[in-house]
Amino acid sequence: MNNSEDIEIKFMDLSTVLKPSDSYALVLKEADGKERKLALIIGASEAQAIRMAQLHYNPPRPFTHDLMLNVMYEGGLKPVKAVIYEVKEGIYYSYLYVQRVDGSIFYVDARTTDVVSLSMRNGFPLYVKESILDREHLREISDDGSKYSLTLNAVDVETLKQAMSQAVAREDYERASMLRDEIRKREKTHEKDKFMSM
């Protein structure tokens, strides 16, 4: 069932980024012992759901991910894997593969944070396309692992704006200019897409 282009990944860490901010870096790493890692910038509520799964917290009443798993079990459905298949402008796109009672498998589009949270609760494997891992993996990782470089594609516009403000405050005008150009390019693309859809 696994595609040869799919590389298994596992949860590694969750940390705050760009303080003060309600953004977190969700770090995923290759499962086979290699060193490539991905970092997804996520919001506070997504981080909370993942942290609860990491701590194996059993809430007194089911949260959304627990509810979804309970509905699947009762309906005879079993999540079997998830695959990150695309990254664009800071958004990671994933499919959740689910097995029916008759053994057939279907997949649905899902938020990557949701499939990570479901996987941590249920134990099904996570995969990423080799091309994405190769292109988007973390670079320039410090010895203690607390600092690293993300590709621009892995970061959303709001995070780019925060990083640009920080670069200006540090008087790093070359970096601020590069970030400004990326923000303008994305905003132009969104304006063009909005115009084309009218």
C-alpha cells in the first residue's frame, strides 16, 4: 500500500516561534534514523491538541480528535496512514487513508495538524513525499537543535510579516527586503487568483 516515494516521519518536538506569538513549530523527523526534519508553523489550538496527544492526556469528555476516532471505530472504519503530499505558502496538505469493513481503502483531504494529532492518538504511520522532504527539510540546525532555517515556502504570510518586522528591528535590511519581496509576490498572486475567480 505504501508508495516508494513516501518516507515515514514521526513527531519530534513542539516549540514556540517568533516570540511574542501564538505560533508554534511542529517538528517531524524521518523515522528510519536519517537526520532530515520538517517544521510546520501551527497555531495555538493545533499545538494544544498535539501536546495533549504527546502527553497521552485522557480528557474527562472527548475532544474533537477523540470524537472523530470514536465515530470511525463505531462505523467500522480504521485510519491506516496519512501522507503529506504538498506544501505551498506555509500550508502543508495531507491525505488521511481509511480502511472500510470490506477491506477497501479510501482517502480524504485533511489538515496536516489533524492527521498528526490523530496518528499520535491512534498509532497509524505518517508519511511525506520524498520530493517534499528533500526540498523543505530544515537546514542550518544548531548543535542543540533549538535554531534552524526554514524554506520560505514552509512559512505563511503572517509569519513572514512577523519575521520582516523582527529583521527591521535588528536593522537586518537585506533580510527584511527579501521577506518584503516574498510577501508582495504572494499578495499579488492572491489578488490575481481572486480576480480570475470572479
